[in-house]
Amino acid sequence: MAVGKSERHNHYTFRKEQVILLVIRNLLEELRFEGSESESFGRPEDKDGNPIFNEVDDVKDYIDRRFKFEKEGYYIEVIFGKDKVFLSVHSDEDMQDEITAILRKFIKDQD
């Protein structure tokens, strides 16, 4: 994981590996995003647009895709490129530190 930091913006760069979908889903859940946002991230949908919770998308299919998750006072962007995943947090510094700690916990759990 590579990290960059400024006054109101942190960004993280990850290798594009399957586990990143779980890391992002866990981050969203830990930050208490609505259940459907956190639980459905990285999952395929049925014909009615509902997430299929017992399946996971293939991260290789996520190319040039951007996702934005907003809460009061901050937002998170996730951008999938060909070989890397970019996660940006736009917030006050105290929230950046909290999110960094959460990310490190989930990344450590996946090693």
C-alpha cells in the first residue's frame, strides 16, 4: 500500500488483487455506511438489480471504474485501473487518521 497525504485529502494505492474488494467492503461497514452500500460492494446483481450476497465479482472486471461513498463531513472515492486500485479520502485530518487506522487493520488481517 502506498500512501499520500495533504491537509484535506489522503490517497492510497493498492495492487489490484481480489482481496481489495473485501478490504473496501469492510472499510465501508466499519465506517457505518448504509448496509446496502457496504454489503453489496463488489458483488454481482440479479436480473432485478439486487446484490447476490453469496457471490463476489472478479476484480479483473473492474477496469476504469469509479465509486463514490459520501457521509456528512467526508467522502471516499475508489477508482479501479488496469493494475492498481486508488482510494481517496476527502475529509478533515482527524477522519483521515481514523480511516488510515481502519485500513491498516483490514490489510494486516489479509496478509
